[in-house]
Amino acid sequence: MTAAVAPVRAVTFVGLLAVALSCTGLPLDAAEPACADCHTVDLEKFASSLHGFLACTGCHRGADTFPHPAGVKQADCAACHPDAVEQYARSLHARARSNGSVEAPNCFSCHGDIHSVVSHNDPASPVHPARLPETCGVCHANPELVAKFGIPIARPLEAYRASIHARAIAAGRGGATCSDCHSSHAILPAADPASTVFHPRVPETCGTCHKEIAAAYRQSIHGVAAARGVREAPVCTDCHGEHRILSPEEPGSPVFPTNIPLQTCGRCHSDVRLSEKYGLARDKVPAYEDSYHGLAARAGVQMVANCASCHGVHDILPSSDPRSHVHPASLAATCGQCHPGAGTRFALGPVHVVPTEARFPVVYYIRLFYLPLIYLVIGGMLAHNLLDFFRKARTPVVRTLAGLPTDEERMSLGFRLAHGLVMVTFPVLVYTGFALTYPEGWWAQPVIRWEAELGLRGWLHRAAAVVLLGAVAVHAAHLVRSRRARACMAAMRPRWEDWLEFKQRLRYYLGLDPHPPHGVKLGYVEKSEYLAFLWGTAVMALSGFLLWFENFTLRWFPKWVSDAATAVHFYEAILASLAILVWHFYWVIFDPGVYPMDMSWWSGRAPVSRVLERLQVPATPPPADKPGEES
């Protein structure tokens, strides 16, 4: 507290004498007649209080005669504490009291009984830093008083007790308490320009303790705007909170790394009204949220870059300012904090990329290419399979023979081994990949819940990618070692007959031909899926490695390469996932000819229904393997 306090016993004799001469009367125990004869006062407490050296009439003016005259006023603190009383007279509390509010606090409400007042440095004092919140909370934590006087701040005491300031005081390290921010006696409404918590004055108030931070803030774009009277410009409390200020390392803090983009910066920079009023770009926050940094932050990863990582914390400046962390000349150094070498060979391009806007041409045209492709390919697959399903559903013999194996080998051991590896890793890749893109999904939580601590999702995704590429290597080795496998793969080359088979099958589906086409062992159904798998694996592997080794990518390539890899990886994943779901799952599960499943992936034998469906005639057997070759 900043009030002038009466001298204590430890002051010099000269000081004691000066104050004693300024107050009339004698000490309580020497007064005549004795005040204690009528007034109950704990003489021991009074003697040890700050006022213990004073006579009763030092505070109770006009009570020096006995019997006392009528109309003796209550003790007047102004005689010794004129500055504190003058400040209090201007306060919100004094105004409320002058308007007849008996609940409004006066000197005794905060400092306690006048006969036992101790120094504010005494832990027993109601205004000691450790006890002041409870003292203020007598009124401000009282729901009835809060409702009666329309106090806008709900439960400030509860909020403050959870703060880093309260914990620092409790630990004996010192910290801000109520009076440090609101002042001691001249407490004013936050809307009053003279208030220490008036919006533009908040940095000055916080700067009492945080001097260097306040100096940096004043130079920032936010500090300059706030000083000019821009009410929407954020000050300390807009980002850190008011009473419940927490450490940036606590998950509940608005400036905890993963909370910064949406809860703190995003509140203004994605606000439509503020964007229109001040010409702010509204796409920055959504663009960040959809970037790898934003997705990882949404998944709970604390180490990933957030707004403050690049733009600064208190020293935020426009990108046009050479002092800014995001000035074009500074981007390499800023990004280089996490990605050594980034931007050293090529200038770093736009950071907040929006795929739907043509000003980001690379990702814009990638999106423009993939979206129609996905709709056309998947839509075509779905239409094709529906026609096949309804045609076969009207053929009872096909359903009857479903699942019965034949002696004909459809998949050799080498093919089944490679397929088995893909069958295990592909779902893992799909699940862990889309869990990053949609981290709030309930289905993503089993891996996302471990992302912040272990990075489990990322490790699973990369491990599955390596194993899938291992499956491709197994497949390649099988082709090298097996003549029969090479002949089988040679049959996978697209031919004109595939187009003819498609047309004939379409006529059959539409009822224009009573019989299905005479097929071969490997028709367009198998070829399209196999070739799509090879293409998709190559695209996903290349784009995935560019993203996995992002430091290499940012060092050796322009940033648009990384942006392109991100876009391609996402859209290709959608295409591949839907293709497996719509095309592959139909032919091995939902096709009435094989339902509930074509088990050739396990047994290697084709079901009878598949042979019947194609009306196959024995084809020329593939060449036998040479001695030492695998089947």
C-alpha cells in the first residue's frame, strides 16, 4: 500500500517527538479520566499497533472533554494521512459511500480495527500482499454485493488465486497483488482515464514490474496503436488475461503455445468486424490452421511454430518494417531458427498460403487439378460398381458360388507377401495421415492424445510409409526372381482389348447384352487398380519425403516446392483412400460374386464365381520358372 503510515516504535526519538507534539492528549493508559473505563479496547494490541504511541484524542478529535459533547465525529485519518485520504476521496469506493452505500469500504474496512492496525509489511495485516486478495474478496467475492452493485468482473478472487502472481507471493518470491495494479486508495473504474487499469494505461501499470517487456511493447505495432487510442489494439491483459494470469508454460494460459493461434491472436485477426475496420487480412489464421504448423498445434504439439514464433511476442511489427521478424530480409533467419539453412538459396515465398486463391498459383492449380479428378474418378468407380452390383444381384448362381475356391492359382506367395504388407500399412497411413488433418475428430483421439508427448502419430505414419516401400521392394525382388511373376506383370500393360472389355461389360450392365464379356485373367479392373497403386505410391513417397525432410527441402528448393508437396500429398491421399474404399473393397468384399470376401489374398486361389463371371477359357499357361526361381 502507498498510504503515508504513522511512525513505528523503531523511528528516531526526534520523529516520535514531532508526531507526539502534533497530536493532542495523552497515551491511553495515562488519559484522565481513563478512556478504558467506558470504552473496551485491548490495551496490549493497541500498544503493539502502529498507533500505540498516540493518545485517544489523537484520532478522536473533540473527545478530550468528559462527558463528551454531542456530535463527536468518527476518527479522522486525514490528520496524519492526508495524501491517502485525498486519494480515497477520488475513488470509486468513496463515491459509492457518499451516495449512501454503507457497504462501500472505508479505511477500517481494509486496514482493520484502528486500535490494532499494523504495518502493511506485517503478515498479520489485512493489507499485507499475501492477505490483500482475501480482504478485497470480502466484497468482490460476495455474490450478493456483486449483483447489487453490478460489478462486471465475476469471481476475481478465485481467478487471482490460480494466477502465477498469487503463487509467487505464496512462495515468498513476491508478485503483483490487487493494489499493485488497481492502486491502493485511488481505485477508479477501468473506464476512467485516470485509472491504472484504463486500457491504454495497462502497459504502463504492468511495466512497473516488467520494464523491458513494456519497452519492447511500446515500439510494437500494437503498442503504437494503443497509445494512439485504438481501443481494439491489444494490451497486456488482452493476451495474458486479467486476474487469472498464468505462465506461458501452463496449458490453461491464453499464451500457451497451442492456444496462441485461435484463443489469442485469432480473436482479433480472424474477426470480421476488425478486419473490415482496420483492413486486416482475414485469411492468415485459417491459412495457419490448415498448414502443418497449425495442424500440429491443433493436435497439441507445443514445439511447432505458432504466431509468436515468427512474428515475435511483444515486439510485433509490420512485415514492411526492417526490424520485423517477418520482413523479407529477416525470413531466412526467422525460419532458420527451426529449419537451418531455410531460404539460403531461394527467397522464401508466402507463408500463409490459401489454396483457394489464385495469388498462390502452385497450390491453387494443384487443387484445381485434383478436385475434378477426384470427383470424376471416384464418381465413375461408384457408378460402375453400382451397375455391376445390381446386375449380379439378379444372378442367383453367382451368389451361390461366392467364396468357393478353385484349384487355379491367382496370387503366388510372392504377390501375397507384398500384398499383405500393403494391407497392413495402407490403413495405418490413411488413419495417421488424416488424424493430422482432422485432429479434433473423435476417431483420431487414440493417436492424437499421445502426439504432444510422444509424437506417436508421426512415428506410426513414417514407419508405415517405410514398410509400404519395403513391400514395393519385396514386389520388385519377386519380379526379378520369378519368370512367372514377370509374365504376370507383363499382362498388366494396358491394351486395346481392355477398352473393348469395358464397353462390352457396360452393355451387359445396361441390359443391352445378355452375357458378360469373355474376360481374361487380368482385365481392366485389375490393371487400373495396380497401375493406380504404382502411380499413387510414387507420388505419395516423393511428396512425403519432401515433407519428412523439410530442412533439406527448404534449403535446396523454393518454398513453393514444400507447398506443392503438401497439397499433392493431401489430395492424392484422398484419391487413394476413396479408390481403395470404392473400387478395391467392392471387388474383394461387396461384389456379390465373392461376398463376404475374396480370399485369394490368403489362399492364392480364385473363387469359382470369379471364373464363372468372366466365362474364362483356359489361357496359355505362363512360362514355368527356371530352377532356383521363385513362383
